[in-house]
Amino acid sequence: MKVLCLSTALVLSAAGAAHAVSISGSAVGAWGPIDATKGFEVSNQDAGGTADVTWGVEWNSTHDATNSQWVQTYVDTTLANTGPDSSFWRFDGAGSDGAPGWSAALGDAFSIGTFTYRNGTSYAISHDFKGATLGLEIFLGSSILDFAYQFEVTTTTNEGQSAPADADITAVASPPVVRFFEMGGQRFRFDLLGLQQNGENGYVNELVVFESWTGAEPVSADIYARITTAPIPLPATLPLLLGAIGGMVAFGRRKARAA
């Protein structure tokens, strides 16, 4: 599986009894696996570019919509010569092009990159794309955290019969779970919070995007994360150990009284 790599630096500084943690890093993205068997193409070039998965052949308004043979030939020729050119999902990692990445204080939300969706007007026969996984592998010192962002798309009819308000939905089929890591004797929690558009309040797990034939532009949203401190859990055997020590102490006291 292709992965999204996030390099992260945590700098701890003490001020009296308090500890301030600053966080900085950058992200590089990649797509895979893909839930499709035809009509799609993957280009994982986020280092210096973007990571894209593109699917479908864009509608050609000059053809006769009733000529199914023409449509089939056009779709086959386009896919063979230039590849899919209609809809796409794109990820652009923060700092993947060498520019500054992200920086945030412990507990603050920060963007690890931008997700973009273009809802093209494609021929239904040109693809069977249903979704894809944006893998995440996050490096934190000696710790490596693995995530998988599974996206799915609900596609409406694109054969020239759509209403003006027609739109498709990209949704997170399986949100990533929480991960934990330790650094400098402190345990941390890493959460992926979801998608956020244009600095709006709250996070979402779906985007509604109108089709390109209506004149709609691609829609973008940032993927946000947050790192917080987490208590170090007690070992599962600790209660048994404490019970055994307590029993030994009680036994010793009884033996001393008997003597």
C-alpha cells in the first residue's frame, strides 16, 4: 500500500515546573489501494508536486449521445492514448514541495495537507471507480504511526440528464483510529480530526461537490490533526503484583505476631 509520510519534530522546553511543546513537520501523500478495476490512474508525486487519483473520461459535448458505438470507441481511445481525464482526488502535503510545513503548540489543531475533489462529467462506461485509501505513515522520532484514510464516492448520473444542482458526495468510509507514541518519557496521543473547508468551525467527514458541467470548480478541504499528552497506562499485571506484595506483607505480620 502506498503511504502518506509525515515527518515531525517535537521540541520540549522547560519553564519552571511546566513543559511547553512545540510541534513542526511536513507531509508527503500517496494513494492506494484503489477500489476500481478500470478507467483510473494514480500519480503519487507529492514530493515536489501532488498525489492524484484520476478516473473517467470527460464528456465530449460534440458527439451524438445516442450513438453508443461512437461513445465506446471514444472512451477506449482516450483511455489508451491519454488516460482518464475527468474526476480526481488530490492530496498536497504541507511542506512536500520544500516550503515550510506546519507548526503548532501541543493541543492545537494543525493541517497536514490539502485534499481536493474535482467532480468531472464523465461517461458512465469509462470507469467503475468507487473509492480509494489515502495511507498515512507518521514518523515521530523512533516511533512510526500507521493510519489509513478510506474515502468513497457516491456518483450520480452524468449522461446529460442531471439537474443543474447535481452533485456527488465524497465521504470518509472509515475514519482513522487514534494512535499513541512516547517521546522523552512522555506519552502522546495523535488524532486525525477530519476535513475543514475555508477555516469553518468544526470538522466534517464528507464533501458535496457539484459537477464540472455546471461550471463548478474543484472543492478543497484541509485534513487536520492534533497531538495531546496522554497518561501512561498501568501494566495489566500490576494489580496482580500489588496484590501479591500485599499478601506477602500480611503473611509476614501474622508470622511476626505468632513468634
